[in-house]
Amino acid sequence: MADTIAETVDLLYTIDQEQLDINQQIALGTALATLAQAERLDQINERLRTIQQLLTTMTHRAAADGIR
């Protein structure tokens, strides 16, 4: 997903804002804000995935230690 977000942001930054009317400028600003939020959510999701993997590993180790 991150590649898609980065590619979309790059594309949006190539738009010549001077050529846009006010409604198009507002739409562009909204699109950029929405993409920034999506990127942040993707980062949070990746951190949560890492935490889940760590907890799973710890749980497996604790279970293995309990069996011994």
C-alpha cells in the first residue's frame, strides 16, 4: 500500500496548482490530506503487526518453557 500512496502523492505534486480553479485547489488539498492520513494509518498498522509478531513469539516461547 505504501508504494501506491507514495506514487499517488508524487503524481499529485506534479499538478500545476496555478492552473486550477478554487474548487480544484480545494479538492487537491483534500486529496493530499487524505493520502497523508492513509500513510499514517499504514505506518500504525505496520507497527501493530510487528507488536503482534513479538507477542506471538513470546507466547510460543512461554508455552515451550512451560512444557519443559
